[in-house]
Amino acid sequence: MISDRKLEHLLICKQYDVQYKNKKTGFEDIELIHRALPEINKDKIDISTDVFGKKLNSPLIITAITGGHPLAKQINRELAIAAETEKIGLGLGSQRAGIENPELKDTYSVARENAPSTILLGNIGAPQIVGNNSEDFAQQAVDMIDADILAIHLNTLQESIQPEGDIDAKGYLNGINEITENMEVPVMVKETGTGISADDGILLEKAGIDFLDVAGAGGTSWAAVETYRAEDRYLGELFWDWGIPTAVSTAELINSVNIPIVSSGGIRNGLDAAKAIALGSDSVGIALPMLKNAFIGSNEIINFIKRFNESLKIAMFLVGASNLEELKNSNLIIKGETKEWLEERGFNTKKYTRRI
């Protein structure tokens, strides 16, 4: 059952190390240029954003985590209370379970009940938008939580390792195009830990999507999660570190498409976020640390958000950026494997070094 699988995913993420082993996010290769004369007042730094249609106090989004099991109801409640309190966005896990089993709807709708005004992102998988009932499926996901944005997630690696995975990816792009043409809410496409290349980003932009979440490699590995569920761990361990590092995916998309980008996948603090935004992303997403804090309670999540915001402001102060737009135009150096990857792919890394 889907519900049992959701519970397994939750407990594995709580109890095991499911992060990438040898592949990092790439943000360790990004160096922001320190300004000895920042000429701004740190207390006046503004980290608010309205790129998603509502004013948010921070560019941080709690990205898709959970739903579809009774235990997930309490987790989504804690996440929603924190998101509403701090006025940040919240993405829910795949809503397929709630659509197919109405008894599980409240594990998702609890989010809007406890976050009446902030941005909520609905979530369905690409396999569910291929077929005759795709528009109805998508609309049910939106209606279930009164979603502001509908996210369509891509997870071909996870499906490949998962014993019950859906490995027919034919029709994904056409399905996405149909959804964008018929939904009244904006549509986001997000990966689930393996990144999105410039090539696929261009195709998705042409298909009409409004936002992209790179969800790159370096954070949670869903091959790792599925490894702990599998009887034979060979494939999961083989592909544990598969994917495009988050910093690489972020830079590729920023330099290839003209839609807002969420940088997620292994971002753990405001300094990581500052680097992602300086590369050009509009916001950042964090999942695994939020989930672990949710098992403790909303206060722990709120404390994490406050620490995140403070570290972001310090990074902005040190580069002389009084708001997110100025941070986007700050100078940085790309070095190491991230530089090598981007240059091999034909991207100019020197454009970031002296922008002002």
C-alpha cells in the first residue's frame, strides 16, 4: 500500500543517514567575495520576497516532505504552524495517496488548516499526469489543500530503485504541457534529489511551467532511502550518489531559462542559501532537516528558520547586499569540480566574478 510506503519513507529518513556519501552539493566550490566596506546596516537588510505571488518573510521554502499516512498528519501540522508563524512557503509530499484514498486527505489538508495565509505547494508525480484523468487528478490535489502552486515531481531514479516503481516515463513532457495549459494555479516542476539540467529546463520552460525547483544532488538521496527498503541493496548502493550537484544544476538553469528558480538539495543554512541566490536562484528549499525537527515539534522548526534567516543576513551583510536582488548581483568565484563541470558543459563561470 502507498500509505505503508509513506510511513517507511518517514521512518527511514528519521533513523538512517540517507544523504549522499561522496558527492557534495557543489556549494563548497562557491566563494562569495567579502566586502570590507559593505556600506549597509545589517539591521536594515530585507530578505523578503514575493516571487511566488504572496509576500514571504524569507526566501526559504520547506520543500515537499510528507503526507499519506496518519503519522504524516502530525508532521504536516507542525510544519504548517512553523511556516505560517514565520511566513515562509510549505510544500507537501505526493498527494496521490490522499486522492486514491479519501481517508488520508486530512494528512494533507491539515496544512492549510494550520497555515491559512502562507504559500502552500500541492504535489503530484509525473506518472499521475499521463493519461485521460490527469487534469482531474491535478485539480483534486489543488483543491485538497487550497494550493497556491501545483508542483509536479520527477523521480525517475527513485522509481528505478523502488520495487513497486513506475518506470514508464513516456509522455511526461506532454502531460506537463497539458497541465500548464489547463490549471488556474501556477505550475512548478521539481526534481527529487538528482537535479535538472539546462537541456531539460529549456524543454520544461517551453512546456509552459512557471517555476523550477532543481532539487539537486548532495542532500537526501532517494536511492539511499529505497536501498533501506529493498531486499537486494545492490542497485540502491550503486546509484546512491547519482545526480547533478545542486550548485551545478542551479547555475545551468539560471543561465538557460527565464523563469524563477528554487535551489534545493543539501542546502542546510543561510550561507548555502546566499551562495544559491548569488548564483541567481530566487529562493531555496530545505526538506530533511525540517522533517527531523518536525518529529520534535513546531518550535524546533521555528528555531531552525530563525537561525537560517540570521545566517543569511550575515552573509548578505558581508557582501554588502541590502536585499535579495542586490545579493543576486554580488560577486563570487566558482572553483573546483563545480567550475570544471560548468565549463565542460559550455557555461562561462567568469561572468560572476566582477558584476559590480
